[in-house]
Amino acid sequence: MKAIWSKRRLTNNDDELAQEFMECIKDIIHLDEVKQLDNFVQHCNTSRLQHSLNVAYYSFLWAKRKGLDYKSVARAGILHDLYLYDWRKVETEQHHAFHHPKEALKNAQTLTELNEIEKDAIKNHMWPLSESFPKYKESYILSWVDKYCAVAEVAVQGYRSISKMKMFSKGAISE
């Protein structure tokens, strides 16, 4: 298990930072509802679980570096997209961008107790599209990292697709 673009194996017991991150999410990462996120595509070929892990890990690093509540932002990162449907196929009352943070928060609250930072970060992770401004620095971090990870996941998949094209392969252009 690792985050996109990271060389760090999060399950490495010899890695203190990986252990610290996993300690933050240990009570939720193995829940059946969280594991089900692996069955849904989020961006290109990235599963929703992988996306959530990416967001959780990079939010954790940023918050830790800034001396903020890194445990709350890591947990919120895992739970921020906790909705168990394919948003491309299921219609909701509101556009997906507005609906899914509320759905994720509702689902997360049925699984575990959340503190105010976790609730706010999940509810407002789509800021500036959210109905309210985030209240905490950790919520802003999660929102920004979510967008960064979405772009990174699309870029990685795009690069892999382009690199497989014959016109870009080695020797395709003669001198």
C-alpha cells in the first residue's frame, strides 16, 4: 500500500513516518465500507480507495509539517469520498460535486465517531463549491490536496496512455 508518486510503503514496519500515518487511520482503513471504495473508479483508472489514500497521506504530511492536527486530516482524507455508488451512473438531487460531500459525511458518521475538524474537512472538501467555507486550516489542506491528487491521478494515467502509443515509443521517429 502506497500513495501515488510516493516511494514509501505505508505498511513498512521499519518506517516511522509510515507507521505514524497508519496509526492515524488504523481504526477505519480496514472497515468493509472503506474497502468497498476499491470497487469504484474515481479518476481514470485510480480507484476511489487509492484516491482517498493519496489524499489522506499527502494531507497528513502537510498538516504534520505545519504542526496541525495531522491525525484528523488523515482520517478525513480516507473518509472524504465515502459514497458507495458510481457518480457517473447514479442521479442525485444535486450535482455530484455538491451532493457527495454530504453523503460521505453521513456515511462516515455511521462508521466512526468524528471530531469537528474531520466533519468540517469532509463536508467542505469540494470548496469553493461547498455550501460553506471551511472552518479549519486542516479542512483547507484536505480540499487543496484533494484537487492536487485528482490532477496527479489523471496525469499519471494520461502519461501511461501516451507512453503506450506507437508514435511516442523509442525509435518511432527516424532521423
